[in-house]
Amino acid sequence: GTALAARQIAWLTLAARIRITPKGCWRWTGVVCQRTGYSLFKFKGKSYRAHSLVYYAVGLAVPVGLILDHTCRVHHCVNPDHLEAVTMRVNTLRGRGPAARNARKVRCKRGHWLRGENLRLKRGPYGFLRVCRTCQRTEGRLRQRRLREEARCASTR
């Protein structure tokens, strides 16, 4: 039918811009966004990420609410075998960004464990933050001491 013909035409157009690397990535040789490293393809005047188009062209669909994650971690790879449909959260946590790095931390910056009774979840602007209770208590005591000293200094003036 027409859907199959459209996929075949799309595949032929896309395949001309793919080079296979020794590691099995299908490196996109067309336009790559300088800022993100993702492959781009213009179709009917609109820009698309090429990996999404290749995924569709080989007959796969991304379920609603999911996005494609590059399991090879190479953003300009368009190999459907290196793409997995996952939630935005899973994709973020698999990545290399600050959210992923912080989620993998098991100790606070002072070396205390971030688990059990020492872990507090605090609502932040973008979700929950993990807070070390030991450090929080120490910082609270220091803040109280500073406030008492400031009050004492103010009363002797």
C-alpha cells in the first residue's frame, strides 16, 4: 500500500546518508546539530531527528509517551538496533548529565551514605532532591550559632 511505499522511499533517501562504523553504529553523514550532536533531516520543510525517521522507515513505531534512547550513547547513530523506546526519566538517568550523575551518587559531598535514616527527600523545583540528614543537622547547628553570635553582637552596640 501507500504506507509501505512511503517507508521504502524514506528508507532509500535516508540510507544514502548512513555510514556503518566498526562498532556497528550507523553514523549519520547528513546534518548534525552542533549543540546536541543529534542527526537532523528535513522532510517536507520540517526538521526531524534522523534516528526517529530511520526507526519509522524500518517499520518500527515509538509508543505514545516514550522517546528513543541511544543505547550506544552516540547521538548521531541511527541504527534501530541501538535505539530503545523508553520514558524521558529512564533516558535522562541513563545519560551523562547532572541529573544522571547525581542520581548515581551513594554518598554526599562529605562522605555520608545517602540511604536509610540519613536520606531525606526534599521537594525541589524539578522534582525531589536527596538531602543528607547528617549534613543538614550540622549546617542547622552552625546557622543557629551564627545567628546567636550576630544577636549578641547587635545587643552590645
